Amino acid sequence: MYSANHWGGSFDITTDGASEEDDSRNTDVDGGALSARQHHELDETQQGWLLGPPEAKKKGRHVDLGCVLVKRKVLWWAFWALVAGFVLVGLPIIVYKSIPRRAPPPPPPDQYAEALHKALLFFNAQKSGRIPKNNGIPWRGNSGLKDGSDAKDVKGGLVGGYYDAGDNIKFHFPMAFSMTLLSWSVIEYSAKYKAVEEYDHVRELIKWGTDYLLHTFNSSASTIDHVYAQVGAAKTGKIKSRTPDDHYCWNRPEDMAYPRPSLPVTSAPDLGGEIAAALAAASIAFRDDAAYSKKLVHGAVTMFGFATRDGWANEHATYSRHQQDIEPFYNSTSYWDEYVWGAAWMYYATGNTTYLSFAADPQLADRAKAFDDVLDLSVFSWDNKLPGAGLLLSRLRMFLNPGYPYEQSLVGYHKESRLDMCKYFRRFGAFNFTRGGLALFNHGRGQPLQYVVANSFLAALFADYMEAINVPGWYCGPNFMPTQDLRAFAKSQLNYILGDNPRKMSYVVGFGNKYPRHVHHRGASTPHSRVKYSCTGGYKWRDSKKADPNVITGAMVGGPDRNDRFNDSRMAFGQTEPTLVGNAGLVAALVAVTSSGRGVGVGAVDKNSMFSAVPPLFPATPPPPPAWKP
């Protein structure tokens, strides 16, 4: 079971005992051999003590790098070559990278940016009231300082605002729409305005208008029963009136000496909706000025409440109905579009979903004929806000998509917006075009350009919305339309206005070398001097064949006729008269298409500023359950 030692003796194994015994036995016989063996068994250190330092080994000519033998000389040259390369190449790169650098200069401004600078100056020329010293229009001064003196309920009167066109009337309906357009363009394209150094300027122009609009009603109250629709008047009819007024007289605004009545209205669903939209849009544009933005929102809430005070289901009279001083000039054909338009802006300004529910109500869409196939309702203008309202609601669906219970209406407005865009293309034949390429959105009547620029703005804006959500295009029936084509349409219309037309002339005063010289405008046509002309004394300047003594830079005139012809005469007011609405649309369209401000990291539109007051659309987080108690 256990191992046994059958041979006897110890289990220990000795390996060197015999050799030692042999060595001892043979010491006398072979002492030298033994000494050599013992010396051999000394370690290297001991040998070093006894024998002294070994001879230095001569360095080899090669270095073993493990996988290859390299000559020492080659390795030496390679090392110093790397050092030299670092000094000559690497070190300068490191120094260059470490030096703070200025941002690259912006690209040179395109023609749209150049025209934008001029187009904004038109608003400076149209200012009423006490003109600031830095207004930039040397031939304009204080005017209309007694406006609103007959409006006893308005503290300080109705001083300020803008003259509408070549006359000296202040029409509040188109003025409010102009401020809405300018604010919308600032909200979407603030980066571009800053890039061309017009951001402060355009906001100052908006504030000049909204400050005035806040005086047209009791904006500090929570409820009101009337609003002032205009200041100034003009008689029309088959028999020309000889009563001194803003149309009969030809005076510079500074020389006005005739009565300028203030016109209050108690039913104004359209005017009220537009003023509310203007104040609401401006509140977003001025969101960095909390106090002023809050003031604008309060005024907008009050005004929209006045516009809809009896509910939208009840019929109301438009602000212009039976108003002989309004109806011939800015007659409102409906107010349902202002309800949708105003409610959409109110939602964006307040974040209150009550306004969104109002705007997206299917019954309101039916009343407004928002989804009806009516060609004229697809043209954005001071009288028809449906295309703009539809695009505003499309924006909400495209960027936030709130879903139920708004989805059905928002889908409808989005489809209608896409259809409106399809109608802009000449190939589909919805609208006629002149031979020179100008779209006739108002069917060849006077003032065609104001309709062109307003709809060009929507076209460029829709294209930018699509680009922002990475959608390359949409379908017009079976035809896929790239967003680039829509932007190209907008540019083609602006190019026509800026000089790419059969007459090779610009329809923006002061832009290019050839532009209108006989603008239907009292201030531009009457010399800036100490002479004060009477009501009819200014006729000599109205009828003069000489060019305007004061160049009203940036004014976009009415435009050519359906045959691309243009009569540069002050008497042809349908072609040579500029308007606030026209220039507001021009400014918006120009900033939308200019390439200035579209640098690296800067998108075409500001997707988020519009939603600055909109709360999260998902349900609030429910409260935690109560703590458990035994």
C-alpha cells in the first residue's frame, strides 16, 4: 500500500557528494584543474573583481529595431529630419491654431440686400408727428401735430404713425398690416437683418407704428367699445369735390392747413383683428424688451376681445361699410380671414390655446372659405389674410405638430398652403403673367407690385420652412416641385421689380440707374424750402414735368400695366404711387431671399423665436402618488 525502499539506505538524493569526494582525493594529483573549475564557477561580479574590467565592446554599425536592421547613420539622419520637419511644419501650425482669429468677412451684399437698405428708408419718409433728428430724410420735418385733436377720449391725440401713400391720410387698416408684415419678417429672419445691419432700424420702424396703434384705442383698458380707423379724409365721386382735404390739396405734410378728421368706428372685426395681429406679432419681435412686449400683448388681448366681442358666429359689419371716407380706398370685403389671422398671432404671442382653438375651429374655416377653391382667396394682401394665416398654422404643424384636437384643421391649412404655392407657378396657369414675367395677382389692375411682393414673401418663406425640416419639395398634382423652384419664383419676381424687365428699369426709387422720377407723392414732388404753398398752390409741382426735387429713396411704385408698359407721370397714380403695404411686402420679400446672413450655423429661418411664448404641447407631468402609510 505504501512505497518501500527495497535497496536500503536513506531516501535523500545527493547529487554532488561523490564529486566532492573525488575532488578531495585528487587534490594533490590535479590541483590546477580543480582551481580552474572553481574559477569557472565564480559569478561575473566576482570575476570582475579578480580579472578587472573587460574590454569595451566595439559598437556595431547597425541597430536592431526588432524587425529590421538599420544603419546607425541612417537612423541618426531620420531623427534629425523629423525634428526639422516639426520645426518647419508642425510648430507653425500649432502657433497658427493658437492665435485667436477674427470671423471671416461676410460675403459682399447681393442686390437684394442693397435694395433692402433703400426699401426701409421709405418708412422714414412716411413718418408723421415729431420726427427725430436721426431720421435720415433731410426734406422731412414735423407734421400732423394736431392730428386727433377732435378725439377727446385720446390723451395726446393721434400724433405719429405713418402716412399711407402719396397723400397725407393715415389709414390704420393697411398701416397695421404693414407692421404685422415687418414684425413677421423680423421674427423669421433676425439673423439676416443683423448681418446687413438693419435689425435696429427695422425694429425702430415697427415701434414707431405700434406706438401709434396703441393710441388708436384705450389700450390700457381691458374692454373697449370703439377704435379710430383713420385720420384725414378725401371725398370722391363723379363731381370732384372742391373741399380742401387730403386728396383735393397738394401739400407737403409739413404745410397741411385743412381739417383732418379722426374717424372712430364701433364695429371693426376686421380692423380689430388686424391691429391685434400687429401688436401680437410685434410683441414677439420685441421679446427681449419684456416691459414693452407685455404692453403690446395687453393691447392685443384688448383689441382682439373687441373684434370678437359678440362671438364669431354672429354677423358683424366690416369697419368700412357705409364709410364714405374709407370704402373707396381700403374697403374690407370680409373679416373672417382677420379672425383666423389675428387668432393665430394671438396664440403665438400668448401661448393661450384658447386662441389656437379659435383659429383652428372648422366652422370658422367654413365661414372664411379657407378651403374653398376660390382663386382670389389664394392671393395674400391687405384685404385677404387667408394665405398668410394658413402658412402661420402650417408652421405650427411643420415644426411642433400639436396633434389632437387641432390636427384635422392644421392638415387642412397645410394642404391649402401647398396648393397656394402651386398656383404661383406659371406652368399651371392659375394666374396670368406679363410677357416680361410679372405675375398678375390682381388681374392687371393698378398697383400690381404690392401683390407680387407679398406673395413672393410667402413663397420664399414656405421654401425655407420646407428646408428647415429637411423636406426637398412637395407635389402639385402628379408633379414633384423642388423647394428651389419656389425660391426661384420669388427671386424672379423681385428681379423684375429691380430691373430685369422689358423696360430695363427699377421700380424701386433710387435703386439702379433708371427708376421712376415723377412719383405720385406730395412730399417728394414739392421742393423743400421756406415757401409754404397753399392747398392748390402745390398743383404746379403736381403737374410739373420736372423730376422730383426730393428723391424718395426706396419707394416701390405701383408698377407697370399688364403689357409691361409704365407711365412715369404723377397723374398715373395707379403706376407711380408708393404705399406702406407695398414697401412692407417688399422688405419682407427681400430679406427672405437675400443670401446675407445665411452663413455656417445660421439657418434660413429662426425656427424657435415664434414659439417663445408657447408652452410645451405635451401633457403636464402628473403629481407623484401620496406617500404610503401603514
